[in-house]
Amino acid sequence: MAKVLIPTPLRQYVEKRDSVELTGGTVAEVLGALTSQFPDLRKQIFNDEGKLRSFVNVYLNDEDIRYLKKDATPVASGDTLSIVPSIAGGAVDVAPSPAVAIPPTSLSSDEILRYSRHLIMPEVGMEGQLKLKNAKILLVGTGGLGAPLGLYLSAAGIGRIGLVDFDVVDFTNLQRQVIHGTKDVGRKKLDSAADRMLDINPNVRIDRYEVALDSSNALDILEPYDLVIDGTDNFPTRYLVNDACVILKKPNVYGSIFRFEGQASVFAYPGGPCYRCLYPEPPPPGLVPSCAEGGVLGILPGIIGLVQATEAVKLILGAGEPLVGRLLLYDALAMKFRELKLRRNPECPVCGDHPTITELIDYQQFCGVTVQEPAPPAGTKEGEIDPVDVKAKMERGDNFVLLDVREPHEYLICNIPFAKLIPLGDLPKRVNELDSAVEIVAHCKSGARSAKACDFLRQAGFRKVKNMKGGIIAWSDKVDPRVPKY
Ligand code: ZN
């Protein structure tokens, strides 16, 4: 028997299990057994030709099967197969640079006191602290990952820190973005983060970039820095940061988070792999939910962000073994760190031997996010769905929950067999029974109560919510006349 570890985004296709024990003599046989037991998983991890999709990697123990004998790799009893999909895990107003400063060669007496616990460590010492003071780090995003990074990197005495963010602090950010306080709600994240960092350490110079990083500004913004830390929450920016770092030959300290799981690595380090070596292409939009859709344990970005901060400080000091060629996986529920080997792919389109991407491209288009959702059919408002379309979704086998928000006695009169019953009044205390990553179609008798349910769910952070227009009455009229009207 071999064990297949299932990552959180794919557990919805395997009855919410985190691992499945299967028999099979090769990787292909085990994956075949897995997808015949769970057919819905098949289209998530294989393409139409039956090949593994490019945003899904499979590891046998700690080895990427792409570098072994592929599918024919034998699997022994007790082996572990891991399916590791990519996870998302946040006008150029470039801060004016003062005249080029001469790198400091000494610390003030204030700084000597402040950094004394570093100075007495032989691995840091005066030489190391001066390296930190002369270091320039760009932090892309001041959200979940950026918050602990900003706090600790300024405390550690990094001389110059660039911050890229154009968002404002939202009340729902406070659960994890500990650099911002309740009083900062509504302020620019850049200002809120910079104030807190300067309060911790006024010796840090902070450059503020209130922009969305894109191909027109990324190279200019990244250029002055020694290394870049990727604290973003979306695929277009991740690929952009990766490619820009490879082109500019700057290390990219990567981290990503989803629910209880995180990943970290160091990409674009000389000789090491890049993000595209790991994931040549992003998942199709909508397949892997973002943190806004799927949620994230508030503590998780603290852990992953500080792994990134540690790697950044080590790279500057030249100390220890950097996380290059290794993908660190963290599972908070199991409280386990695992490590997978990564190799530079000589065929990689950016960092390979014959790169085809030598300048920045359109990352929105590359990640497919500019594709517009089809407009709702005539007569249906935004956020509504016609009963006929709900029936079609059922017949196609779409993954969604039909939520009936009527009272139990109404359910006894008539119901749609597929529906899950949670009366409107019970919804707040039973909302945890619903998975925000899965689409929800709510219905009631005629559509009014389910519209309230949809409003409630959207406020609670559910993004994929639709109201079935006309309720079960319209279902009876348009889809199934056997359903009695009342
Ligand atoms: Zn690469």
C-alpha cells in the first residue's frame, strides 16, 4: 500500500480526506487507482490527453517524478506520493532617492545598543550588522506575509526596505495582517505599515510604491534592491515577480499560504530553480481559490512570512544553507514541515538554457484572468441564476451546493433532492457547514429569503454565491412540474 497525500484545495474531490491509501506498482498505477476511485479529481490533475496538468506536481517521497522515470517509476509499499498544486497563498510613484549614499561603515552608539544581541553573535557581529544596514530589500505586498516580514526586517536593521502595495487596510485584514492596527482601518497599507516599521526602528529607510506591480513598472521598481520578497496573493503578480527576478538576476524569496498550508523557497538564485521550473503555468482561474475565497488561518502567514524573513537575512549575511532547490511545505494541522527537492529545469522558458521569455509579458492574460465571465442571461440579475441553468449544472455534474434556506416543514412539502437544508435563521450559526471554496446556489420558496441568505454569505466572505431566481415555485414551473406548489 502506498499513501497519497491530498492537498487542501483538492480535498473537496476526495470526500474531504487528507490522504488515501492505494495499491499500485508504479506512480501511474497508483494515480490511476486514485482517480478511478475519485473520478471528479481526474479532470483536476490530468489534462484531456491524460497527462499531469502543468500546475500540478507529483512527488514520490521527496523526489519530483518529472526527474525520475516518470509514470513508470515503481512505488514500494510504505512510499508516500504527494500531489502539490500551485497555491496563490496581495501610476509609478517612485519614492525620490536621495543623493547616492556612501555605504555606512560603522554603527552609531544607539545602533550598537539596539543591535547588541546580534553583535555578540559570531555569525552576525559588526560585519554582519553592517551588511544588514547596507542591504536593500523589496517587499511586494504588505498583507498577510508582508506584515511579519515588515516588522522583523525593520527590527533586524535592514537599511532600506521598499514596500509595494496600493490597498487600504480593511477590517477583515486584522485577523492576520499584524502590522496594521484597528485604528488604521481605511488608511493606505503603505502608510500604516511604514509608520509601524519606523516606530520599531527609525534607522530604516522606507521606499513607498503605491502601485499595482505590472510589466511596465516592475523592472524599474525591482532594480535598486539586492533581493525581492514575494508576499503577493495572486498568480499574475507571482509570475511577474519571478520573471523580473530572473531577468534582473535577483534572488526571489517565495512564500504562499492557503488555509492551514504554506510553501516557501528561494528562487532565481544563481544555479537554482525559479517558480516556473516548479510550476510552468498557473492553474485556470477559479480552480485554486484565493485566501479571500478559501480562507486562511490567521497565524499561518506569520509562520511562512518569518521563514521568508529568515531566508532573506541569511542571504544577506551569507550564513547557513539557503532554501535554494528545496520547497518547504508546512502543514499546520499536522504540525509538520516537509521538504521536497527542486531542480532548475533546463527547458524552463525563463531561467532555462534557451529562454523564450526574455522580457516581461502580459501576466493578466498569461494567467487567464482577463477572460470575462459570460454576462448573465436576459432577465437574470447579477448574482442570480435561472432554475433551468441550475438543472443544467446538476446534469453536467458541476461541483456546487444547492442550499435550501426554507423551514423544515416547507422542506417536507416539497424539495429538490440534491439540496442541503439550512433555514435562513440558522444560517449564521451553521455557516461553518459550508465550504467557501465551492459555489453555492441558494433557493427558498420564491427567491426573497434566499436573496437575504446570499447577502449574508457574501458579507461572511463567500464569493461564489448565487440566488436561484423565483425559488422552488419557478423550479416547479420551469424544470419539474412534479414538485408541488404551495
Ligand atoms: Zn525556471
